[in-house]
Amino acid sequence: MRHPMQWPNACGAKHVCRGGAQALLLASLAVAVLVGIPIVGVLSNLLTVSEAAGADTFGHLWATVMPEYLFNSLAIAAIVAIFAGIGGVACAWLVAVFNFPGKKIFEWALVLPLAMPAYVVAYAYTDFLQFSGPVQTALRSAFGWEARDYWFPQIRSIGGAGILFAMVLYPYVYLLARTAFLERSPRMWDAARTLGSGPWEAFIKISLPLARPAAVAGIALALMETLADYGAVAYFGVPTLTTGIYKSWYAFSDRTAAAQIAAVLLMAITLLMVIEQSSRGRARYYAIGSRTRLQPPLQLGGAQAWISSLFCAVPVLLGFVIPVVILLRLALQEESFVFSERFAGWLGNSILLAGLTALIAIVICLLLAYAARVTRSELQAACNRIVSMGYAVPGAVIAVGILIPLSRLDAWSAERGWGLVLTGSVVALIYAYLVRFLAVSYQTVQAGLIKITPSMDASARVLGHGLGSMLLRVHVPLLWRSVATAGLLVFVDVVKELPATLTVRPFNFDTLAVITHQLASDERLGEAAYPALAIVLIAFVPVAILARSIAKASR
């Protein structure tokens, strides 16, 4: 098939199509540059001498706090990899392969913890499990114990943080692994069963190796979110790379040190991505055979069926239901809180930022995906890869990387009497969100665009449609589901985002996430329950819609 740009009558003239493709390529290059600025800004400070310390800050950090930051971050990540990996893969296998009581509910309910920000779950379980909380109070009342008569695990610890992150991040593993299990070849499964393998042995020898790339990719996403978190680890008092960035920035007013810690965090994320890619080596994973015939699920009965139901119910209860119940209890106990104009302002700011960011992200990603389809150039592919890297960059790193160049631009502007234009503005905040979440939108839109056959492009060109007309009249109507999904995903992520919002937001411009964090940090958990529940409610609706649609699409 000829290249789309070579159709003689595509746009009335070749040079018109060529001009449109070049414009799309330039726009993609501009987006890639804007996404890359925070990364370059952070790395440029790696070996810079701090003005506050007046010495080699990087060497000082390595000699003092950096080993603890790294150890804690890696220890939490290891716990998340184990528990989220095992839980996500096991639930995905049960739901994809077997029939048992409640399976149709668990298909979509297992995704619901994605609506729970990790810091909100941290606040809920801290109140629930602390010494004065209902659990320990009930134990002391039931057994007549005093404070020193028993031992209770401390949730504000490395282990507690790791398990908490696993409870809310396992859906990444579950979603990808479940898709891989559903796409397993019926022929390979039938061959294994014919050779005498039971379901468990077939899982170990056939299904799990084929699903390994998807499971590892899901674990990598969970680990990226873990390393990027600030609210939960800060509330637990566990020093990590992310908390070190904010401590250097706010407590010591040392932006160079913050940028250098951010650079280490960025390198850790990059190393994680490299390990994930290289771990496969030369191995390749193919599902031989057609998927036109879905493997019928196996019926479980007796104790096995109820154990499977209980196993799938546990992560939903721990990651979503119990935290919501705890928050409702805290909210009902708080008598001093009233819904005021301030609360309406926090709610409005959160929805406004999320809505604007989602809308801009959809437009940008439509252009990026369409440019990749039209131009098919190496430069375009490189630009889109840079944009896709944004999701792997923690919000704290993006915040530092954005504020460094913007503060320099504002200093240049102030010298000319124009004042501060960018730093501490809504524009800067939306910029940070876009850098962080463009990849989520782009991958979703691209996946939908790939499914549109190239023959439709050819037909549109023959009928005289140009690039813009073809996008609006052919592709967009076919992409509306993917576009809506991309917008919902970005909307949910922005509503939950805390690190970048804390650092980049304008003065006296608070969101639900910021207020929840501030109230919880002051141990005003009852008051924090109201904005926390608002975040969960806003995120729950789109997550539930997406989860139900995913479950229906696989049947």
C-alpha cells in the first residue's frame, strides 16, 4: 500500500497534505520539548553546588540522608511488587478462567481501589488501627488488656506503607494480567489438559509464562506510582526520596538539593523501566492459535468456589470498602464541619483543573496519535515516545523540573517590569498535570486509532477529504469511546494528584487533595474525611463506568 501522503488526490494537491503533515510533526515536536523540559531541568542540577549549603550538596546528601531515602523507597517497592503481583495475578487468573459465586461482580469491583488515593487510605487505616482506634480499643475491652499486655503491628512503618500501596495499586496488575489470561490460546490450554495437567499445573506451565510480560508491566506501573507517592509516606513519617524532595524544598529552602534528590528518583524510575525491558532478554511470548474461540470458563464447586470468592473479596474490602466505611464513620462523628463556600471552592477548583486538563490532553493526544498515523516518521515516533515517558516521571520530579525553568523565566520577566507571570499560576499547574498524565490519554487514544482500518483513510482521501476534515469527520466519530475513556482516566488522575499540586499551585488556591492532606497532617481526621470522601466519590463514578465497560467487553 502506498504511503498516505502519496495519494495524488488526497487533499486536492500533494503539497497541501505534505504541509498538513509537517504542521502535525512540528506540533508533536513542540509537545515533546515541553514534556522534556522538566526532566532536563532536574538533571541539569545533578552536579550543581547548592547556594544554601555552599558545598557539594550531592556528595553531602550521599554521605548523610540519601542511603536511608533509597533503602526505604526500595523496601516499600519490594513489598508492593510481591503483594500487588501475587494478588493481582491470582485474582486475574480466577476471574478469567473459572466460574464461582460473585464472579461477575468481582470482574469490575476488583478495579475500584483505583478510585482510592493512597494518602486517603493511609489516613483511614491510621485512625482505624492506631492505639485509640476502634480495633485496639475493642481488643483491650474484650480481653481486659492494658497498653503493655499485647503487641500490635505498627501501620506507620515501612511494612505498613508497602502493604497499603499494594492494596490500592494491585488493579494495575489485575487489569493487564486478566487481559493476558483471556487472550490465552484455547489450543495450548486443551493440549495441556489432554496431557494430564490439572488447572493449577496448566496455570504454572502455560498461562503464567504467557502472561508474564503483562504482569511485569502492571507491577512496573504499581512501582512507579509507589515511588512517586508523597502523601501516604509523609503521613506515616517514613523518609523516602519523595519526602526528601519536599523537605529540601520547603524546610531548608534548598532547590538545588531538591532537584538532585529528584534526579536520583528519576534515575531509579528509569532503571526500573530498563530492568523491566531487559528482564525479558531474548524471550518472546506468543499465544499460538486463534482467539476467535474463547476458552470456556471452568466451573468451581464446593469449598473451592467459596475460597475463590473470598480471595477476590479480600482486596476489594481492604482497598475500597473498608476505607470508605472508615471515612463515613469519621465524617459522621465530626460535628463541627459544615459545608461552606470554602468547601465549594475546593470542590470547584478540583473539578475545574481536572476538566481543563482532561480536555487539553484529549486534543493534544488526538493530534499526536493522528500525526503518528499520517507521517510515520522516526522523528514523530521519537516525539511520541518522549510524551509516553511522562507517566513514569513522579509528580514531585515534574514539579521541581517545571519550577526551575519557570522561575528563571519569571526572573527575566520581572527585570523588564512585567512581573511574575508563570510561577504559581494555574497555567503552570495544568502544565505539570499534562506532563504527568499525557501518556495515559495518548496510549488510550492510540489504541483506539490503531483499530481503524487504513482503507477508511484511503476512501476519505479519494472523496477529497483533507487531513483535518478526515480527522473530524471520519476518525473522531469512530474514536469517541476511546476519547471518552482517555478523558475520564486523566480526570481521575488529576483529582487524586497531590505532589505536583502541593508544589506548583497558586497562592491561596487549594484543591480537595491539598486540603485533605493538610487537615490529616494536623490530625484533624474527622474534618479531612469530608474532602477525602469527595475525592473518592468524584473518582468512583468514572472508575466504575470504565470497570463495567471493560468487564462487558471481555464477555
